[in-house]
Amino acid sequence: AQSVTQLGSHVSVSEGALVLLRCNYSSSVPPYLFWYVQYPNQGLQLLLKYTSAATLVKGINGFEAEFKKSETSFHLTKPSAHMSDAAEYFCAVSDQGFQKLVFGTGTRLLVSP
Amino acid sequence: GAGVSQSPSNKVTEKGKDVELRCDPISGHTALYWYRQRLGQGLEFLIYFQGNSAPDKSGLPSDRFSAERTGESVSTLTIQRTQQEDSAVYLCASSARTSRLYEQYFGPGTRLTVT
């Protein structure tokens, strides 16, 4: 079975600082990996996804993630945080066969001025 | 275009009552998914539909939970004899196909509170 671990339920950064949100996965098959963002009272929005092409994936709003098979990681980064980045971020892995997503428990990003 | 919509946005019910949650997927999307998000936890898969068929119901937590879908349109998640542990946000998503190549688009969710 596939699973995802997100380290840190809360991450606090200052505006302009580097954002690093950690995600490690477990999968017995080549994984597809996703990062979603959830703003308050809204549904999830796809930030980016890894589908076995390039290991460095660029997404919306300046975010990117690097797939590292040796470390079973897919960490999300952004060079400079904006106040508008404050939200909850979920890492997910797709199940084999159909597209059921297995989610991590989420990381809430707090951005201070 | 219109995204995935869910209704109601909030539902408060008494323990033991039945509730129905509705999802309207994006037009033309054949795949539809239900997830549950309990406080402080990640999203938990419940069930998915390919058309109006539900090949995998393994995520439904108990036989009090059921879901149906009319054609490739509206889906309803029904919880009978609600319990307090059913309190959660129920999220619906749709995608063009049931393949991980196709993005899932999520609705805003229904927040269910069982008192």
C-alpha cells in the first residue's frame, strides 16, 4: 500500500524567506506524486505533480518540487514566501490502477510580515 | 467554466439522523471521488465512480455510508444514523477519466457537524 508522510504539521516563515515543506512517500510501484494547497473554506487546488518525467517539477505561484527516488522524497519549495502563501498544503501519492489519491496529514504554512 | 459544486456547504445534524450530501461534478467528467477530511487529519478516500458504477467501495467506513451517482452527473453521499465521529468535511472531486494522468478537481466541501 502507498502512503505519504508530511513532517511538521505547522511551518512558520517570514515573508521573503525560503519555504520548505517536506514529504516522504512509500510506494511499491513508480509513484505519481502531487502537492495540493487548500485555502480557508475552499477546496483543494493542484500546485504541481510528478508523473515520472522530469524530476524537478515547477508548479503554480512559484512553487517547485524535486522527486528524489533514493530518498523517497518530494519536498515542496519556494524561494521567497508571500503572505498570500499562507494555507494548508497536502502531499499525495496516486494509487496504482485508477486515480485514488492517498494524502498526507497536511502542513499549515504560516507567513509573518 | 463551472467547477465542482457541493451542497450544502454546512450541515448540522443530531446524532442518529440521516444526512445526504450532494456533489455536482464538472460537466463531461466521467470520474467522481468522495473524500473525508477529519479535523487535524489528511484526506481519507471513501469511494469513486466511473460513470454511475462504483468499482471500489473499500473506503466507506461502515455500512451506514452509501453513495450513488446518476449517469455521469450528480452524486449523493448518504450517511444513515449519524454518529459524532462522522463530523468532518466531505470533499468531492471529479476528473475527466479514472487515470492518474488526469487531474482531480475538488469542490469546496460540505462541513458536517453531528451534535
